[in-house]
Amino acid sequence: MLSILVLNGPNLNMLGKREPEVYGSQSLQDINQALLQMAESLDITLTFFQSNHEGALVDEIQAALSRHQGILINPGAYTHTSVAIRDALAAVALPTVEVHLSNIHQREAFRHHSYIAPIAVGQISGFGSDSYRLGLEGLVRHLRQSLKAGALRVDMLETDA
Ligand code: CA2
């Protein structure tokens, strides 16, 4: 069974509590719950991790190599600042999809640049909590296509199942 790590960066634990006009009224738990429902119908396993600390996110990305086949990440503000998170993602080389609740390209100029996007399979931005669902769907399709094409090792999946 495919296993995917869902990572959330700084302040995303405050979702639903502040700035609903920018980030919506759903909590991170609500979003994760909806992803779990999707996971059931997609027959995949999800693991959730949120941290306000860059190093904790780097540790989790490194540990993902032996546990998961893909990463869905909303790096929060680290999107625009973190070479360390980008390097960790590049090092483990697990297919990664970057998601954002808001449309980062419509906001302040400092949010337009992502350190993660160049090493991601793709970026989904601006669909509110649906960004996570769309991102998960895209990531699973990508992983299944890679499996079919022989680009993803099946023995890796069996080890972790
Ligand atoms: O739109 C997104 O998903 C962002 O990743 C959210 C980050 C922001 O720095 C990025 O530019 C775009 C901020 C997350 C902060 O989340 C909060 C949630 C509720 C209240 C306050 C902040």
C-alpha cells in the first residue's frame, strides 16, 4: 500500500482560529480528516506531521525515506525562506507535491518565490483546503504512473506495507 507523509509548517496549527478570511475556517484537524477519508477510497496510508520548527521538519523529511513513497507539504512561510527544507526534500528525492491554501502568486511579492517548487512534482495554490485534496490526488496519480513505468520500486512498497 502506498504511504504518504503529509507535512505542515509553521503556524498552520492555528488554522480555523485566526485570519479565516485568508486561510478559511477549517482547522488542520478538519483538513486531515478529509484527507483520511480520501485515503480510504484511494487505498493509501497517510501520516501527519506539523511543526513550527524548521529542524523538526527536516528530521521528519529525512526519516520519510525508509517509511513513505511520497510527500505532500504545505511548508507555510518556510516556502519562501528555507534552503534547509528544500535540501532535505532533494536529498531524500521522494516525489513531493507543494500545496498552499492561499494563492501565493496573488499576494505580497515575498510570497511569490518558492524554494520548494523547483524540486517538487508540482504546486497547487489558492484553492483553500481543497488544495490539499487536489495535491493528494495529483501525488497519488503521479506515484501510480511511476509504479507502472517501473520508476518506483515495488519492493520498497512491500517492505513498508
Ligand atoms: O497559503 C498557504 O497555505 C501558506 O503556505 C500559508 C503560510 C504563508 O506564510 C504562505 O505564504 C502561504 C502561513 C500559514 C499561517 O497560517 C495561519 C493560520 C491561521 C492564522 C494565522 C496563520
